[in-house]
Amino acid sequence: MELAGAHGIRLPHALTGEWPPQLASVQDERGWFRFQRLYDAARACVRGEADMRRLVREASLDDAAEGSRWLELQVDPTSYAPYVGGLTPALEIVLDEAAAVSREGGAPMGIMVAASRIRHPLDARTLARLAARYAGSGPGTVVGFGLSNDERRGDTTEFAVAFDIARKAGLALMPHAGELLGPTAVEETLDALRPNRIGHGVRSVEDPRVVERLANDGVALEVCPGSNVALGVYREADEVPVRTLLRAGIPIALGADDPLLFGSRLVDQYALARDELGFSDQELAELARGSIRASYAPQDIKAAALGDIDAWLATGPPAGSDAPHPQG
């Protein structure tokens, strides 16, 4: 809202008077259109370097305040390029600010460059080459390459060349699949893109064969329960198949997806897992461990975070208290 005011932009009422917005089910294409319209309206408020730096910095600081030890922020620099002189400056601004805030007490941040399914696959190749130039393994570097937007658009196989470019550069491969479409889309993504991790992927549970393949291949799923409910993928939180996926041996990384539009951040996902899905402290700790292991954080950050999870589990609730174990 502050950025919109600074640039004289009028935001939809759903982003100002009804936040978080009520989103129709994305199983209906009109529901996805509403989600995308609001997302685009928010993104249109980012009009230059100062705005980009502010968003990167605040994302890191907000996550650090919640206790997050590592943040992987997905960015498509295409939308910001016109305001800063091109794709390369847009990505360099994000990386520079990510490195700076990581040094200054924010959650250490790696960047995932994501292409859009609704653009031509040649655009994805351009982004993959750009991401490869800044590939790394620490804060302020590109750690992964993804594919986002409406799963019902584009042909997944046509993005294989872009993913091959990213793979050769040593980047982790993190496309979205299996949220708007079912297990066939997940299988197609596995075949064409050979990912290390899949954004969402929850609807793989509709085909035991696909579930078995994910488990055997060790492909992690980024599961975002609050997002799944807000978008109508599942009607109720207790329908989100986190436990089913875990029991099948699939690595799970719990995530928040888009807090701006869903009104829930990372800690809220853990609270949902406890309150709606019935996860015990031990199970919550294992969720957190799985998230760290599925991340592309440097080994020292992973080791420290895993140690802190063990320490959190060992403390237990305060003596004489009936309160649930605090989230750490």
C-alpha cells in the first residue's frame, strides 16, 4: 500500500479493505484469474531499485523475526527489468540486497530464478543462462531455477532445454506442478525436467504409482497448507495430505508460498500442522528437519539449524503448563 501511494497506483479493494483477500477456487479458471490479477496488481507497485531492495530486505528480516534460518526467495526478474535497465541489473539488485541483508542479521537468503509458463520457452532459456552466471551455494547467490504460473498453460516438455542449462550450471531444479493439475502433471514434470524439488505436488497422492516414484527418486515437495486451502485446492486444512506424503517417504519442505495474498507466513503453517493435522512435537520437529534437508542452504547453516531443532524438541513445554510447546 505504501508503494502504491508513492507511485500513484490505485490498488484493488481486495488488497486494501479485505486483506487477506478471499480467493475463489483455482480449480475454476476464473478463480485463478482473480488470484493472478491481485498478484499482478501488487507486483506492479514495484517500480525501481529502491522498491526491489526494500522487498528483499523486509522478506529477510520478517523471516528472521519468525525464527527462520534460511530463506529461498523465488524471483522472475522479467517484470522488474524495464525499470532498472534490463534482466541482468534486475537480478543483480536482488542478489546484492540479499547478500547485504544476510550479513546484517536477516535470514540468510538464496535466490531461485523462476521462468513463467505463460511466456515462450525461449524466454525461459534466457533466464536459465542468466541464473547460471550467478550460480552459487550461499547467501546472495542463485541456488535454483524454477517454473511457475498457471499449470494449465504451456507445454512442460518445451521447458526441458532451459532446465538442462540450469542443471549444467549446478543449480537445483524447482518447478511447480501438481497443484492445479493432478498426478499426471507431476509425472510429466519428473520425466521432462528431472527436478530436485517440486513446488506443491500435493495432488500426486491421487496416484499411488506417482507417490512411489517421488519417494524412490527422493524428490522433495514444497507443501504450503495455508495456500492450498486459500486457493481451494482443498476445502479444509485437514484434507491437505502432508501426513500421507510423509508416510510414503517423500521429503517435505514446509513453505508459506505467497504470504501477501494468503495472509499466513511460515510459522502459521506449523501451527496449522499441529492444530488441524494433529502433528505432535516430534512430528513437527521432523517436518522442520525435512525442510532444512530439502533446502539448498550451506552446510554450516543446515548443521546449526538441525541442532537448534533438536534443542527445541528437548526443552518441552514450560513446567506446570498445559500450553502447547512453543513454536521456535
